[in-house]
Amino acid sequence: MTKSVLQRRSAIVAVLSAGALALGVGSASAANALIPVTSGAGAGVYSTPHTRGGKVGVPDLGFGDAIVADCWDRGDNIGNHGNVWYHTVSERYTRTGQEIFVTGWTYGAYVDGNDAFHDGAVPEC
């Protein structure tokens, strides 16, 4: 190979490596929030931030359980408690000590009365 071909390949590798590093740093800085369930309403994890999407997490979360969420978005407003839904990446059950990795949406008012949203603990999606 000629010197110019090697230089171009080296430059391409350097650019790709820098891009991969930037992506890695970006995702590492987005911390997930552990949000304890402080409501006794029985929060379910749904496939969308709308109840018509159906549940993906079973059983419902109760007082003392928790979710791990990475962001929030707007969805159904249930019982006039607001439209905040947490994007859930796992559920933690204190009764069984079990963590279930399920991706879905949990209604903020039924988790913690939307406290993590108001406190800024999770960013908007």
C-alpha cells in the first residue's frame, strides 16, 4: 500500500474512534433514576404512555417497590393527575427481591405523585 492510502485509512480510523468515544461518553452521562413507589395506586408498566397500549410488566408495582427510569414524556392524563409517564427500564419488587428488566412506560402519578418529574430527577425524553 502507498503511504497516502495508509494515511487516509488512519484518518478514517481516528474519526470513527472519536465518534465511538463521543457516543460512549454521551450514553454514560445519561444516568437512570431509581424511583421508589410511594403511591398505593398499583402502578403498571405499559408498552406506550397510553393505557390502550396494554401492560408489559406484571405484576403491578406496589408501595415500597421501585422503577428505574431514564426519562419522562407526556401521555394519558388518568383521573386528572397529570400526563407525566416515566420511561421505565426495569422494575424492582421488594416483596420478592426481584428485578425485572422490562422496557415500557409507568404513570408518574401512580409511582411517586410525579415527584421525580418535578424534582428534575429524570430528563424529558
